[in-house]
Amino acid sequence: MAPNEEESGAGNGSVEEKENVKKMLRPRSSVTTAWLIFYNITMTAGWLVLAIAMARFYMDKGTYKGLYKSIQKTLKFFQTFALLEIIHCAVGVVHTSVLVTGVQLSSRIFMVWFVTHSIKQIQNEESVILFLVVWTVTEITRYSFYTFNMLNHLPYFIKWARYNFFIILYPVGVVGELLTIYAALPFVKRSGMFSVRLPNKYNVSFDYYYFLLIIMASYIPLFPQLYFHMLRQRRKVLHGEVIVEKDD
Ligand SMILES: CCCCCCCCCCCCC[C@@H](O)CC(=O)SCCNC(=O)CCNC(=O)[C@H](O)C(C)(C)COP(=O)(O)OP(=O)(O)OC[C@H]1O[C@@H](n2cnc3c(N)ncnc32)[C@H](O)[C@@H]1OP(=O)(O)O
């Protein structure tokens, strides 16, 4: 999928553009390719298992109450396993932004472990189901895209879905996450969880309630960076534009 030097027009470009083209042209070793194919198939299967488990729960029970509890182990395993993607970027196994991937993964890990796992009172909120469904559709699409792309048999629908679904699903997922954090605020304020009060021997205080408010506010500058990154990737993949990304 990556353009070659002629297609990219970077042959006579700046040193940075040539570096980017070299990065794109650098072939992966067979071991790396095998690992990525295994990783992407595993992640596709894991999120498919999650999707089937959620659908079966709802069809059996007729409600989403208790759904999160029934799938939380699978969700925690596969969302935490995705942390490997920061290593993939950092060591150059995949050519994408470490920063963008890191921000994306930190929001998912934070939501899974420091909100829905830690504050059980909000696990049946509609907003949890909203972001769970959105994450699941997105990740099945994303990992199957990577898998088929690496096998050089990429159905156009998968490519189209990979670079169009996010246009709606990204903001919807953000709304689900923000509503979930907002629903957790009263429980955090009442319990004082994860907080450190003064006086103490370290003379340091930390209030998880205000930390959650800061996290919610951080979506304002950070989410657009991710969204514009995906729009740039979309232009590159669907419209053949050559995007020279700053090395993050
Ligand atoms: C301490 C508390 C911290 C709290 C932080 C708070 C932050 C708040 C702001 C963040 C908000 C995020 C909210 C978010 O969680 C909501 C949702 O996710 S809702 C669901 C919708 N979401 C999406 O659609 C985004 C899904 N995520 C992604 O797409 C990726 O994670 C992302 C990093 C965002 C983009 O991926 P990438 O940069 O990799 O783009 P591409 O897929 O186009 O890939 C680029 C090239 O790399 C190759 N690649 C990447 N990974 C692989 C792989 N596993 N196997 C093979 N190849 C891979 C890909 O093929 C591309 O190659 P090429 O350029 O040659 O085509």
C-alpha cells in the first residue's frame, strides 16, 4: 500500500521526505511479518469474540444490565495486549506515529482499568455500552484491515470501512467515554478513591475527582490530533495523497 519513491514524488524531495519514503520502503523481515500477521489475526479474533459475547448476552437476557461484567475479562485482556502497538511503532515494525498511538492507547487503558474496572457503580451505564460497541466495531475493522493488507488480499470494503467508519465512530466513542467519566464523578467524590489528602509525611495531595476533570478537559486538545491523523491517513490511502508526517 505504501507508495514507492516515484509514486510518492519524494525522489526529488527534502531529506525528511526521502527519509519517510525510505522508512516506507524498508521491507520487514519475514519474522516481523509473521509476528504482525499473528498479532493482527489474534486481535481480530479477540474483538470478534467480544462482539459475539455481547450480542449473545443481549439476546439471552434482553437487557444490557450485567453485560460489561460478563465480557470484562476478554475486554481487559485484548485492550491491554494492544499496548504492544506502542512497541511496534517505537521499534519501527510499523510506520506510524508513536505519539498518536500512545495517546489512543492511553485513553483506552485508562477507561478500561481506571474508570470502568475501578468504579463498579458505573459499569451498567448506557455510555459504557456505547463506547464498548463502538470500540468493538472499530477494532474488528482495524485489525482485519491490517491482516488482509499484510496478506495482500485486502477487500475494498474493509479498506473503505477502515477509513470511513471512524468519521462517525470516533466522536461517538469519545462521547461514550466522556459520559462514563462524568457518571463516575459523584462516586469518586464521595469515596475519595485514588486520592491523597493533606497532611501527610510527603506533604503531597492528589484528588482523583479533579484528575478526572482534567482528563475530560484533555480530550479537547488531544482528540482532534487523533481525528486529523486519521483524516490524513484516509486521504493517503483512499486518494493516494502523499502525506509527509513529522517524525513524532
Ligand atoms: C493518564 C490518562 C491518559 C488519558 C488520555 C486521554 C486522551 C484523550 C484523547 C484521546 C481520545 C481517544 C478516544 C478513543 O478511545 C475513542 C475511540 O477509539 S472510539 C472508536 C473509533 N476509533 C477509531 O477509529 C480509532 C482507532 N484507532 C486507530 O486507528 C489507531 O489506534 C490510531 C493510532 C489512532 C491510528 O492508527 P495508525 O496510525 O496505525 O493508522 P493506520 O491504520 O492508517 O496505519 C498506519 C500505517 O501503519 C501500519 N500499521 C499500523 N498498525 C499495524 C499493524 N498492527 N499491522 C500492520 N500494519 C500496521 C498500517 O498498515 C499503515 O501502513 P501504511 O502507512 O504503509 O499504509
